[in-house]
Amino acid sequence: MTRQVIAQPGGTNSTAPYSPAIKWGQMLFVSGQTGSDPVTRQFPSGIKEQTRISLQRAKEIAESVGGSLDNALKVTIFMTDMLNEFQAMNEVFSEFFPHEPPARSTVGVAHLAREGLKVEIEMIIALD
């Protein structure tokens, strides 16, 4: 099997020391996606909007290699305010995974990469 780096669709070439995703055989490992635009790096203030952007970015990465969120096996979510925003995040998560959602862990963290970011989501997806 060959390890293949997958770029963020529509994003810019990042100088960050990580890959947006790695394809290994029929598995796709998607790095943590935040609620910020991959080009402008701007982000909305609300948890619902940031969650939607995070999940949409992961979806776009999966689709760029012929994958789908329907085959997401494991999702890890990092949140800065689980106490107050967990339910709102779950509402948006359910839009993307309305039936038979993947295995998931949600972890509260003190902060993310930039001030104001509220959520970061990573995934492991099986490819057909």
C-alpha cells in the first residue's frame, strides 16, 4: 500500500507541519478540521456554524478521493465549551449523520489553535 497525502479541496498550500488527510489503502485519516475557512482563515463566532464548517470540510476531503461521510467509522470532536455548547454541536452533527452515526469521542479542551475557535473534528473513513 502507498501512503498518499490528500490536500484540502479549495484550500491553499499550507506550511503547517501536517497533512489535511492521509489515504492508506481503503482508509482515509482526516486531520482535525476547524470551523474556519481554509483560504481566508476567518470563522463565525457560533458553535453551530463552526461545527457545520468543520464537518463540511471533512466531507469535502472525503469526497475528493471518492469517499463519503456515510462510511465514517470514528469521529473525534474537541470542544472548548462542552458544558454550554454540547447540545448545539450535537444538533449540527445529527444533520450530517442522521442515521447510524459513527463511533465518536467528544473531548473538552482548554483552547484550540486560535482564539475564538470552538470545535475541531477529525475522522477515520473507510473508502469503497
